[in-house]
Amino acid sequence: MPSSCSERRVTEQLSIVRLGHRGDGVADTANGPVYVPYALPGEIVTVDPIKGHPDRRHLLRIEKASHERCETVCKHFGACGGCALQHWSLAEYHLWKRSLVLEALAQANVVAPVGDLIDAHGQGRRRAVFHARRGVHGVLEVGFTAPRAHHIVAIDACPILAPGLAGALPAAWGTAETLKAAGKPLDIQATATDSGLDIDVRGSGALSVAHRTALARIAEKHKLARLTRHGELVAQRAQPLLQVGRAQVPLPPAAFLQATTEGEATLARLALQYLGKAKHVADLFCGIGTFALRLAESGRVSAADSDAEAVTALQRAAATTSGLKPIEAETRDLFRRPFVTSELKRFDGLVFDPPRQGAEAQARELAKSTVPVVITVSCDAATFARDAKTLIEGGYKLDSVTPVDQFRYSHHVEIVAKFER
């Protein structure tokens, strides 16, 4: 029996004119912009609707392909939500990433010189969060979530991960099997350290003695440096360490690190270059000391972060490393208690690297300060532009902006900028 008209799939052809901020192709229509994942500028595509999303379409066919389209590097691309832009030539992708910074600054009415984008992918991502859950038929799935969805795409390899994470997926599968991942997904964070893999499991609930014993066997089988559950130690073969400048930092479980080793080195190099000969520098949102430990090789540092374990790791690394200038590190919520002008007057340089939401309160205090050189490091172009405008309105000159790409194939871009009085 033929399908009724209402049951037929509704398709349309669209011309893609540009790429949106999240990497989707954009077609301009009478009803406004329409977003098509995996389509590129200059392409003509056949699409169908996505239920509940009137401004989005599902890509069915490419009728006319862009000459910038290229082969993807992963067989899971398109099903897995980890990457958005493997199908675009690297040169065009780099230009687009730089344009995200230009557009964010323009929207905030900030005029500044923006340098060429630095590719800091290096050997790949050194940390990843895998999700694990049993699907509707009880089959275990370990991998990443699908694009804009909650179900998990099982993977057996990921080409954007660093060699240090080579054993992370088998360990994640073994961990999930041991914990019999059920309806609620497990989050399994893996970090490549100088001592081996460091894995932290979240979402498992309290562990029984039997589970702890089984997980300890998994840790031994996969030669993990450490296995923790919500930061609580389950098994450890070696202290996870990371070289930062001259220092060896003992990492807390699930510690925040820059995505790639090359990315960390690039951000630090730029920050130190821009700070010049500053002798007393504040490092705000310091984490484990990515900047502080390097800055202390030539000057005194005052560091602060809300993560008490990260601050403790920084303090321990500083205490056991010879040849460093003094580092004062404190646990402090810089969103609620930013450094105020009376505290800032002792610094001749400052670097701050806040989370994605930026540092609005701290930027307002800095705008009233007399710190001669301020370096901002940001992973969000929009909040960077907002905070930059605050500093400029306070009398700072935005001297340079450098985009850095350590999140290859995604829409995320890192920014290092120099402000001077």
C-alpha cells in the first residue's frame, strides 16, 4: 500500500554559503539561517528536517561538493560527536578558526591585530573522557556521545589522541565491563602522564570490596599508573607525574591540563614572551602551575585557583624543584573574590587563564589597576572579547592577539592576548 503524502520524507535542496560558529554549514533561507552539519561552503546539498529543530537539517546527499572537501581520518566520523570538521581541508579550517576570533572581537567592538593561527595539535589530545553504558539490548558501549544526542557511539580507536593514551580505550572497556555499566553512563577520564595512564571513574556509585578488587586487577592488567573513583584511590602502581618547566608535578585525580602537550608549551611560550622582564607576576586561575612554575624560573610568582588539589600539587612541585624563585599559591574563588586593586598594585605583570565563562569580575578589578602588562589566555572567543572590552575601557591597549588550535577538528579555539598600560 503506497504511503500517504504525510508519511513521505520531506526533502529540499540548499546552497551552503558559510560555516557557522559550531562548524555547521549555513544556508540562508526566507525563514532565516538553516544549519546543516557536515556541509561546507559552496556545496549544494539535499537535506531533510530534524524533528523539534526548525532551523536545522539532516544531510542526506551532497549534490555538488566543495573542492575543499577532503577524506576524513576516522571511520567513526559523523556518527561520533567528538569531531565536527574532519571533512574540510586543514588550510581552510585554520582560516575559519582564526575568523572566529575576528568575529567575536568585531561583535564586541574591539579593534586589535590578530596574528596567524598556531597549530598546536602536536601528537594529539593527552586527556579524554569516555562514556560507557549498556544499550537497549544490554550490549556494552564505550566511546563518545553522538552529535547533539545522548546515546553512546562505541569506538575502538581515536586518531586524534596522543600516543600516551594508546591503552586508554581497552582500559575503559575493561573498567566498564567490571562495573557492569547500566542505565546511567559511567564517565571514564583518562590522562596520559609521564608515569603512565591515570584513570578516574565517575558515576559508578559506591564500590563494593569485590568491585575494588576487580578494578585493581584491571589496573594491573593494563599497567595503569593510577585508578581512582571520584578521586578516591582504588589502585596505584606509580605517582602520576607531569613535567612542567623544570618541575615534576604530582597530578591530582582528573586534573585539568591543557588539551595537548604542544598546546601547553605554545601558550606558556607566548605568555612568557609577552610578560618580558616582569619580576613579580600574578598567575590567576593557575591550576597545577602551567604558567607559574615556568614564570618562577626568572621571577617571583603569586598564584591562585579555586581548585584546592591543583594548588596543593603546585605547592609540592615548587617545594621540590631547585632553582625557582618564590611561589606563593593560595586556594581562592576568583569569581567571588577577585584580586582587588589594592592587591594588584604589587605586580608588574599578570596572567589569567579562566574557564570557558571567562573572568568578568577579575577583569573589572584589573581595569581599575595599574598592572603594566596583563596576559589573558582564553578558550572561548566570546568571553575573551567581553573581558578584553572591559580592560580596554579601563585604559589598557590590546597590543596583540594570537589564536592557538589545540582542539583540532572542533570549533574550540584558544587565545593568548597582551594588554599594556
